[in-house]
Amino acid sequence: MDDFEILLEESLQNPEFKKEWEDNQTEYEIMRMLVMARAEKNLTQKELSELSGVRQSNISRIERGMCIPNIPTLEAIARGLGKKLKIEFV
């Protein structure tokens, strides 16, 4: 379990936080996955921007939760990271 998961588990004990998390979980997961994948590749936002064709300012907004990316943007970012986008219903 990484530090984020430990902190999340602790934070979910707070009913207000838990409701906020559940209401916005998809957006938070997108933010988390993007930050982690970029860090895994040791890329700056600018470098990812150059690889993906997505403006650095948009990557920043996605990582800060200031916007929800559309599927073509997520696909471009995934390609820039050398990954494929996978979306599923669970």
C-alpha cells in the first residue's frame, strides 16, 4: 500500500470526506493516475505535453482537478506516456 492509499484509508473515516470522495471519485482517480504515471516516467508536465500534444496548462488543470478531460485528451496523454487508455464499468 503506498502513502496515498494509507492517507486515503484514514481520510475515509471522516464522513464528510467520504461523501466528497464518493461523489467525485472518478475525477480524483483520473488526477491520481495521471500524476503517478507521469512520475513513473520521470516526466515533467512540459515533457508530457510535448509527447502527447496536450497543452501543459491543460495537463496541470487535470492534475489539480480543475477540469475533467474528454476521452480524446485522455487517449493523447496515454499515448504520450507510452500507455493505452482503458475504460471499464465495474
